[in-house]
Amino acid sequence: MVMTSILGIGEAMVELSPAGQGTLTHGFAGDVFNTLWYARALTPTDWDVSFYSGFGGDVMGAKMRQFIADAGIDCQNAPTIDECPTGLYMIHLDGAERSFSYWRDTSGARQMMRTPNLLWQQVANADLVYLSGITLAILQGTDAEMLLDNLRSHMKPDAQIAFDPNIRPRLWQDEDRMKRVISRAGGIADIVLPSFDDEAACFGDETPDDCADRYLRSGAKLVIVKNGELPTLIAKGQDRETRDVPRYTGVVDTTAAGDSFNGAFLARHMAGAKPIDAVQAGQICAGRVVCTKGALAPFATVQQEFVSPD
């Protein structure tokens, strides 16, 4: 098999999560990094999985970089922003449902486009570039527009872009700009991986088909609409297909459910699987992850029940 290269562009932060009896444990996570974690768990070892961000110049930034590298995800060519700290967030659990508090306003990740040529060098070697709406939301000034305007021109002709809108209105100062930027990203993407509840709240979509149609009209080639416990929609051109979501017992934490789905889906997609089989892999991976606390389940946990498509 020819080695495949997957590049994620986004944010990673220190994660504080409940450890019981009022205590917290810390790790590292962030939506694009989470997706790469699960893609790495489910791809051949000779594939290149890389992460591009801006790393804080503090002790935690160095520890994060080492943690990512130890997981087999290459981040050596991502810049360190010496004067900026590492972002941090805390998970609050209510049963298995979660909410978050964030401290990221001055983080190094927000400055990742300060030296864009470093990014373009990475992009030029990638077979798949993955980014999210959070990636775009945290960037400074018009850096999000600059990224989208230049991304495709620096890619190999046959390389693909995958985009999860991951809409977080609180990260955007201007709702109209949020909609424009997210729509623009969907329009240049080959694969869009939206969550229906977010899309309905932001764009007023009444059904998952409405959501898929909107991204297809903007230029996307394949849209996978996640819809919680309801069936996942696969839309390509005029073709529509759904796959029921398996029911899992022992759910303890829904953090990174969508990210883990994306990671497994993209791993299988890049291996040549049909969309319905890649969706199955995503659902199975997410099912394992929601039965584990925190955003990053151990690789072995993810792989236990993973079913490889034919």
C-alpha cells in the first residue's frame, strides 16, 4: 500500500476532567487533534498523520508537543509562539452529558497563521487536509479567510479537504461572518461532516437532507450528517443513504463523540472504503469512546470492537 498522509490543522489544549471525589486530572485534547488521535489509532503505522497548530511557549506547550509525538502524530514542523501560553479547558459532567469552561483567548493556537509558509509546506505533502469550524473561529483577524483563500492552491491536485463545521457561536464575534466563513469552508471541501443540531440552530435547516443539500450546493462532494442517536445521513450528489446508530450501554462521557466518529470515518475513507462502511467504522469508534471518560480513549480501547470494512 502506498503511504497516505493526513494533516490536521487546528487547536489542542490542556484538558481538565473530573476524576472523582472533587478532583481533576489533566490531559491534552482539542477537536482536530482528537480526530487525528482516532485516525492514528485506526491507520497503518506507515501512514503519516500530522498536526499543525501554534504551540504555547510555556512548559505545558512543550509537554503537549511531546505527548502528541509519542502518540505517533507528527507535529515537529508546527511553530512555537514563545510569548503565548497553552490554552486550557475544563469538562463539567452531568451524568454522561458535558459542558465546558475555556481559557484560550491568548493561546499560541490562535497565532498558528503567523508564519503561513510553514503550513503551506505541510499542506503540499498531504493527501487529506482536515480542519474544523473551531480552527477557523479561533484564528486572529482575517486569518480564517486567508487560510481558506490559499489552502487549495497549495495542495496536490488529487488531495482532499475534509471539514467539520463544529459550530460554536460563542467563539465568533459576528454571526454573519461565522456563517460566511463556515459556508466558504464547506464549499472548498470534498467531505463535510456536520452535526445536525448545530446546523439547524445556525442555518435553520429543518431536516438532515436540508443540511446536506446546502453544503452540496456550495461545492462539497460528500456530506455526512451526524444526528446524535438518529440515523447518520450520507449524501453524494442526488444519492441518499442512511445508517442507524448502534445502541451502546455503559455511556459515561460523550466528550469527543463526533471527533472520534470523524477520525475513524476518515481513516477508512482514505483506505478506500465505501462511505456507508466508513460511517459504520465511525459509529463503532464513537460508541467505544463515549464509554470512556475524557476526550482521548486509549488506542487499545478503540480497537477492541473495531470492525474493518471488507
